[in-house]
Amino acid sequence: MQFKERKRILMFPRLAVMALIFVFPPLACPAGAHDARIEVAGLLGDKAVLVIDGKQKILRTGEATPEGVKLIAVEAEGVTLEIDGARDYYPLGEAGIGTNFDVSANTVERVYRDSSGMFRAAGSINGYPVNFLVDTGASIVAMNSVQAKRLGIHYLLDGVATVVSTASGKVPAYNVRLDNVAVGRIKLTGIEAVVIEGSHPEEVLLGMSFLGRLNVKNENEVMMLETKF
């Protein structure tokens, strides 16, 4: 079988940062469109771990979520929060309702920096589980040929032959299109990817062919991924 050859060099700079994604099952929400279920899941000195409508958020005293929930004080057995100018006390481990909370229609997932200083995210490719290495410097989702075979990607039949540049020099690769890629509750279809012959990269790189279709914000210890519509 002959393949169409296309010379293309993809640069993958040294990865700078990566983290662990925490995906929590959705909590029951009240009927009101502007009501949100808020639970205090943990207290860490001047920080609090909140779960708001099933989404984990770690706030330091004085910080606020993008939706407008502000941490006023961390106390011995709970926290004081401010929502739209109204302050209330929320005990540790108990759920409360923030009636002025404006729930965003967009899906948001937060990826936290791990102990190695990297961002890693649990997700899937074509329904198969994958641990991603988040790499905003990579132009495309990338994986090695061993990983592609495990994921059932028929890159030799369906891919377009190309060449990529790695730390070991130029190596053969295949451009493919993935049916779907998911991180947490965010799932996108028709994602461009590259399969590189050999055992590198060691982890599946979540590059800009996926990230570029989201709003991505890096806030030092957390990377926020949000659907655009």
C-alpha cells in the first residue's frame, strides 16, 4: 500500500508545566436557575476547598471564583463566603444554597499543577481512557505508535505520512483525525493529531488542536479549561 507523503515538521518544545485534574460527580442542584449548591470540602490554613455545583475550587482568603463566589474568612469549622454582596457562613462538610449565584452555561474543568510542577489531565480518546500531559506549546495532540495501537487508531491505514522533529532527530509520523477527545466533562469531536513511530512522547500530549478550541487560562497552580459556547 502506498501512502501520500507530506513533509511537515512539528516542533514540540520542552514541556514546562503539567497537573492533575479532579473530576467530581455532579451534586444535586435546586430548581432555581440562579441557585447553586455549595459545599465546604476542606480547610487548608487560609485556603478552603469548595465544591460548587459539582466543580472543585480552591480559594485563598480574599480570592473569588470567576462566577463571583468570594472567600471572606476561614474559621475553625467552616468559612464565610460573599455572593453578590451578601455574606453567609458555610459549615465544613455541609451543603448550602447560594441563591444569588449566577451559574455559567459553559462547561469548565480545572487542571491542577502536580508535585512535579506539571499539568496532567485524566480524559479519553475515542472512548478509551488516557492520561494527558497538557502542553500549550504543542501545535497538535501527539502520541507514540504504541499508544495509538492501544487506543485502536489505525494510523497506517487512515493516516497521512509525514515527518516530525524530536529531540532524537526527524522521525516518521502520521497525521490522523480523532473521533473525539475528552477531558472531564469537556468533549470535542474531530480533533487533529499526530502519531509518532516509536516510544516517544512517553505521554499523550494534549496540544493546541484540542486546547485551541477552548478558553484556556493559566493561574499558576491551576489551568482553567472552558468551552467557548
